[in-house]
Amino acid sequence: MTFAALIAVWRKFWFEPQDASPVALYRILYGILILQIAVVHLGENFSQWYGPNAVMTLSAVIKHFWLNEPRFDMLLLLPQTEGAFAAFHLVFVMVAVALTVGFCSRYSVLFVWLTLLSMHHHDPFNINGGDAFLRAVGPWLALSHCGDKFSVDSLIRRKKGLPEPGPSAPWAQRMIQVQLAIVYWQTFCCKIGGTQWLDGSAIYYATRLDDMFRFPAPIISNNIYLLKALNWFTLVIEFAGWTVIWFKESCYYVLIGLFCLHLGIDYMINLPVFEWAFIFTLVTFIRPEDLNYVLHRVKKLSLKSVRNAGAIT
Amino acid sequence: MALTNFIRKPQVKEGGLSLIFVVFLFFTISWLAPESTLRTNTIEPVKQFYLFWGLDQNWKLFSPEIRKINFHTEAILTFADGNRLIVEMPRMNRLNYWDRFRLEKFRKWSVDSLPWPDYKEFWPDFARYIGRKYNNNNNQPQSLSLNLYYIEIPTLDLNHPHPLVPVTEMPPHTKINTVFFYRYQPADFKSGAL
């Protein structure tokens, strides 16, 4: 390989123009998760976590978590009243809706990311890895062309007679992919640094954490051979998640493996947001032409069924 | 004008962005590296910037070890007349599916943070919060104790003919440890008390 060839690979990876469909679909899925957090998990408890009479006082957070250093926190700008925090929560929900439907997409993502950042700094003790991941990819999504497709923004453009945006440099989408690979890299390295994952007992203990039980699966959780097989499967697929996922020939196999891993965990272990934050991000690895083909087929099938339903009635 | 035109050149734009990617990935991967003097020194120049913008990250998901105990926390409020009130944090295995889903933030906080030493600086806040919530001006809370109830998960014994204990036969949390005790002051019951 020559140095020039290496540069060509680098440029192709980050800058070769590509259709925005995968990142636009990811914007919708990201928005759904944000709405889930804002409405279901925070809901009426927003003020209890972040308001003026919250479980943790701001002075204690600044002293013991921020260590008296500056942190970004928009909530500090609000009047310290219950009403102001309720209004902010409402704005957060409205912007999350805007993000999902793709209205002022980039600004919506930016606002949502800054809100996540503020909430995580205001109370860092109620977030799981899924929340942290959404925060980590937020700035890259805001910098991407996530509003170019499947969005109110694109409808407005069409209505105004403006041309459809063509393929664009996907560097922000690539950064989201790299961020996901970094997650698998670190978690894999940490797992093989312990003993449970190497002796095959990790899934046994994971399925017995009673604060995380979701749906029962005794066929798996009470079978030592299956527990061990899943232990090794987890290690193999997480290794693939930052290595062979980058190769065209193996990418989709890895995506299917990771999808099964996260879906399996989500079935047995109750960690809302966590698994779906990773599952949804796998979408960014789907090649635009494949995604557009699938979406075209889905559209065609749904139109056909609507027509059939119309004919019956 | 000349500078703007220079920046707009594709090669310059790509070069600038590439530099940002390399720098960002270098510091992010360094941030995630195992604890060492080299790591500490490497991330020092960007540490405050990363913390300010929430770029710090950690993905030790279910690793390196999965905990081998099950537990839950309870706060016991003792009122002036001697009566006691048990305030149990939401216990996921006793809730229906929807509430388990809905109350994830309470699970995360009450299981992974509240009873552990990393949270100890916030225990007085917690005590005052609970005190205000259950305050009765005619019979005010006098003290709060935060208790951790726990039990070890039976060990997986691969040499035994029945190596594992079924999920449905996990032992109850019968061991107890009082992790924090707080005696209330009159000022604690005012809204927004610090």
C-alpha cells in the first residue's frame, strides 16, 4: 500500500458523498428515544429530579460532582421555580417532537443534545449507558445531514420549489458509527480483563440480578450450556462490533448478530433506552441503496394493502 | 475574503476536518484507556473541556465483573411520637412490567447510586428530601436511617451435578447494613432547604 492509497481510503471513508437516508432514519429513531425519556421516564417526575426542590441540591452537585469547576447546564439559567422547570420540560418535549418529524432538524438536535447535557450534569445519578450514548452521539447528529430526508424540512423545501439536496459528505454519520465501535471496543476490552466473561459465568450472574428482571426465559436462564454459549457469543459479536463491522462483506452479518444480542438482552433484562440506543444506531451502517430499496418495498406493499382494503370496503 | 475563500477550498476543508477527527479520537480513546500516569498526563490538557461539554465517556457495560449480590434500599423515618415509616425505593421485581419500564430512572438511582459510598456526599440532601416529603407539622420526623438489604447470588458451581440455582429460587435479601443515619433540624423542613 502507498501513502497516497491510504489517503484515498481516508477521504473515501469520511468525505465521499452519500445519500442521507440512513442518518435521516436514525434521526427519527433517535427522536423516538428522546421522546420516550422525556415523556415516559421523566414525565411528571421531571421537577423531582431537576427542579428547585429536587432530591439532590444544586450546591451539593456543584461541590461534589462538578468539584467547583464549570459545567454546561442550561437549567441554571431558569428561574428556580417549579413552574419554570415544568415549562422547560414542555419545551423539551416539543423540540423532541420537532426532531422526530424533522422540523428545523439540526437546531432541534442541537437543543435536545444541550438539554441532555444539562440534565446529565444537573443529576448524573439517574442515567444509564443508553442515556450517555445518546448524549455522546448528539453533536455528530446535529452536524449531519439528518434533515435532508424523511422530514418536514424536506417537505418545506419541495413546497418552495427548491431542489432536493443531493448526496453529501457523510463525515458526521461516520463519527456516529465510530462512536458505536468505540463502545464495543471498550466494553470488549473490559470484559476480557475480568474473570467472569472468560470462565463463562457472566450471563449466569447477569440473569440473576433481581432489580433488572424483565420477561422470564427459563429455557435460557436455567440452562448452563445456553448460558455459556451466550457468554461466548457476546464476546465474539462485541469483538466483531469494532473490527469486521467495517468490511462490506461481513458488515450485515455483524449487524444481525448485534441486533440479536441487544434484543435478547432487552427481552430478559429491564434496561429501558439502553439496548434500543444501540440497536437504532446500527441503522447508520446500512448502505443507502439497500435502505432505500427496503423502504421502497415497504412503501409499495403498504400502498398495495391500502388499495386492497379500499377495494374490499 | 481571501481567508474565507481559502477555507472553502475542498482540500482545506477536508484537511481541517480530518485534523479535528484525529485529535478528537486520540483524546477520546486516551480517555477510555486503563488508568495510568500516561493516561492522566495525556488527557490533562483537554480534561476540563471534555467535562464541560459532556464529552467524557465510559462504556464498561456489564464489565469487568457483574455484581454477585442482589439488594434493595429502604429509608426508615422515625417521628417525634416514636412511630416509624418505611420508605421503600421502587423494587423492580415487585412492580408490573409497565412500572418497571416507566421507573427506570428510580432504579438506576436507588440501585447503582443511593446506597454506595460514591453518593455519600448527597445522603444529607436525600434525608432532607424524604423529611420534607413526609413532614407532618404536628408530628415531625426526628431521624432517618438508610438501610441496605442484600444477599449474595448463589455461586455457579460447575463441579456440582446441579451447578446453578434457578432464577425463581433466588434467596431473599436477608442481610442488613445501615449505611447512613441523619438527625433532623427544624430548618430541614422548609422548602428548598440546603
